[in-house]
Amino acid sequence: MDLVVACSILGAAIAVGLATLGAAIGQGISVSRATEIIGKNPNAKKEVMSGLLLGLLMIVALMLFSLAIAIVLLWMNPFV
């Protein structure tokens, strides 16, 4: 029983940590590319910003899914 709880806590920590790390790296790369494109072509700002915001929202949604999985592992664990 204690091993299941310990593995659940470890799994939740790894899931949230890796999701946050991946989201931060993805957001950093996408924002840097967007600012680079806008710097080269200021007239394309509207199109670039709309695509950037859509992409950033998808990244955040994936991070929130991993948070939901972590919450399930911690509080609604079916194995305990």
C-alpha cells in the first residue's frame, strides 16, 4: 500500500515537472521565432500573433492535462 502511494506521488511529480519543462521550452522557442518573424516583416504582425496565441494556448492546454493526471494520481487514485 505504501509503495503504491509513493509511486503515485513520484509519478505526479514527474508528470508535472516534465510538462512544465516542455511547455516552457516550447513557449520560449515559439515566442522567439514569432518576434524574429515580426522583426523581419512588421506587416505580418497580425497573422503571426494570431498563430502564436493559438499555439501557446495549445501548449498550456497540454500542461493542464498533465496537471489533471497528477491530481488523479494524488487524490483519486484507483489503486489505493
